Amino acid sequence: MTLPERPEHAVGGTYTVAGQEFVRDSRYITTRITRGGGAPDGGHDPASDTYPVEPRRFRLVAARACPWANRSIIVRRLLGLEDVISLGLPGPTHDERSWTFDLDPGGKDPVLGIERLQEAYFRRQPGYPLGITVPAIVDTRDGAVVTNDFAQITLDLSTEWTEHHREGAPRLLPDDAAARAELDDVMRWVYTEVNNGVYRAGFAGSQDAYEVAYLRLFDALDRLELRLGTRRFLMGGQITEADVRLFTTLVRFDAVYHGHFKCNRNKLIEMPNLWAYARDLFQTPGFGDTVDFDQIKEHYYVVHGDINPTGIIPMGPALDGWLEQHDRERLSEDPWGGGTPPPPPREPVAGSANPLSLRHGDGVPCAG
């Protein structure tokens, strides 16, 4: 394993460095799970760096608090892979060592039998020196992490697990080569300018770095506001993976990024097209019903002690606006591209953490 790109990448719990711009540590375990992959015995094939697709073998560990992990929860649900890939849910906070399974009885994941996700990383590589991140896919045979490459995980769920998708599952990635190239360009831009853009502002270590990041972020949001004025979703009339990736940032914007990360030129609710688009997705089965606002706020305001040293968690914002009418159907009547919405979630978010739960019963979001 090479040395850290920057010294702070080797220091757990450090999110901002005085005088410096934020640079994300993007080194991940890039092993993949693929059709026809893996060694003859079903294990890891070092030559191709793959494992084979195998139902009920792998466990997705993905905290609801984390936007990168939230992507994988949404895609797993949209594609109907709940019975194929199990889901482990760490709690919303972690220390400098690891995410922990403090929501489970006895503080242990019921399938992996571990208290800390770090244990699964160490089983893959003793003393693993990089970030213990979610999402991570773990092999239940030996309890070792297979991959934590969050961007590739969701792409592979769409392309490598197709035999196990539910009937009516949407095509989140287009088959047409030109459309796929455009989608990839949009997703790269959304990542650099928005998904990572809020972090670039929030973790800036100087006034200059913050101001550059702030202006760059809101320039991107203004461009998205225009784009979404004439199309229901980022690529047109149908939901794609690009919408999943943008949604997980937008749904956290007013609750966290506006205040905690100082992204405060506008609230999301003050950008009409983006706000209607975000409500549309939130009310779509598979999106909003994966969101736990309480966990989101607890994660950011407690874990990031270097930018919120008091650890105080704000009480707001009010959440009822997420259920307001959005009128986006006028732009497209078939978000599923001929498919169907997923059934109600297997792992619902209960109580006041999600307004859908309050509307449709404790933890039973609408399946419409």
C-alpha cells in the first residue's frame, strides 16, 4: 500500500486542515463482483481481481447517514436485490477507527458477528491503513471486505447482477452507447461539482479555498436548475443512476450542507426546479423511504468535531415540505421506463426521522 496522498489521510477523525483546500482520499479496494468472475473455487481471483456473482453470499454494509452509502441502498432497492444481497446498517456515528454496529442487539452485526466494520477490512488486509468507509461489500464466507469502491458498486449492481433483478426493475444505465457516454459525463460532473463540491466547501481550511469551492458549487447548482426546468430527470423522462447520485446530496442539503458546510447562498427550497425535482424523487418508492434525517444530522454534527466542536445537533429544518406536490409529471409520465416501482421496503425507516413514515404509518412508506 502506498503512502498517503496527503498527511491528513492517515489521521482518523481529521476532516479539515488549516490553510489548505479539501482533497478527498479516493483510494479504494477496487475488487469487483462479476458474472464469470472469481477463482475456480469461488474465491478471489487475483489475476482479474474479481469474485463471482453469488446470491445470498455477500453483505452490503451501508450506513443511512452517509450519502455515498445511501446510493447503494437506493440502487439495491430499485433493482429488487434485497433477497440476493443482505444489508448491514451501522449507526450514524463513528470514531477515528471505524463505523460500528451499535444499532444491532449486542452491538454486533447479526450476520458478520463483528462490532466494527474495521474488523472486516483487517480480514482482507491486516492493519489496513486507509479509511474504513461505507458502503462496503463483505464476503460472508470469510468475513473479509471485497470492495469499498462506492461508484463501481452501484454500476455493478445494475450490470453484473441482472439475472437477479426483480421483474419490472428500471434500467438505471442505458444500453445505447451514446446515451451511456452522456450519462457517464453527467455523473462525473455531478460528482466533482456537487457530490464532492459540498465537502470541498465544508472542509476548506482557508477562506480562499472556501470561497472558490462555494462559488464553484453554486455555479453547478444554477446549471442544474436550468437543466431541470425542461426535463423531469437528469437524462430526460426516466430515472437513471445519475438521479440517484444527485439525490443523495440534495436530500442532505438543507439539513446539513447549508449550515454545517456553509453552503448558504440558497437553501434547496429556494431553488424551484431543484426543489421540485428533489421532492419528486423523495416521493418515488426507493428514494425517500431510504432516508433517515435524524441519522444524517447526528452523523455530520457529531462526527465532524473539528468543524462543530460542541457536537450540538440542530432541531430543524422542518421536513413536511418533502411531501408537497411537485407537478413534475407534466414533463414525463413514466419515470420507470416501462418498468414498475419497487414494493414497500424490507428495512423501513420508522418514526419522525422520515416524513413518509409519519404519513403512511410507522415505517411503512407509500408503495405507489
